[in-house]
Amino acid sequence: MTMKDKVQQAVGSARSKLGRATGNRRLETSGRVQRRRAQVAEVAHDLRDRFRQAQVRRRTDPSREL
């Protein structure tokens, strides 16, 4: 999870709410899309980090025989 993803989620949420308040469907939709893209990026980063941690644990596990 990066700070950039969190910022993009917040900006997207704000745009969506502003679009909803003003009746601007295009702004609302683009904000929702921006928020969802940031959420997907955050999940992808989390999965990448977990995969890397699992690889490190596997390499450093002394009980593992070659």
C-alpha cells in the first residue's frame, strides 16, 4: 500500500461526492473510477509484497532441504 494510492482514493471519493452534490454525473463517475483504480493498485501492491515476503521466508527457512 502506498501513500499515492491512498491519496488517489481520497481524491476520487471527493470528486464522486462533489459530482453527486452538483448533479454532474460525469464528475461523479470519473471520481468513482479514480477511487476504484487506486483500490485495485493498492491490492496489487499488497499482493506483490506478500509474495516477496513468502519468497524470502522460503529462502531463509533452515528446515527446507535442497
